Amino acid sequence: MDLSVVASVLGVGWIVVEYAVKIIAVGVVPEDRRPSSSSA
């Protein structure tokens, strides 16, 4: 396995994890707050 292949896999994996964290944060955080306190 080449070092560039490992680096690209880690890069893609990090992007996927980052998007997953953002989606979970958007999906979970508003449920804990009142609609009146949320900002657009």
C-alpha cells in the first residue's frame, strides 16, 4: 500500500467523519432547545 493511498483514505475518512458530526449536531441539538431560542 502506497503512502499516498493511505493519506487519501485518511483524508476522505476525516471528511466523512466531519460531515457526520455536523449532521448529528444539526439533528440532535435543536431537539434540546426551544424553537423560540434557536437562531436561523
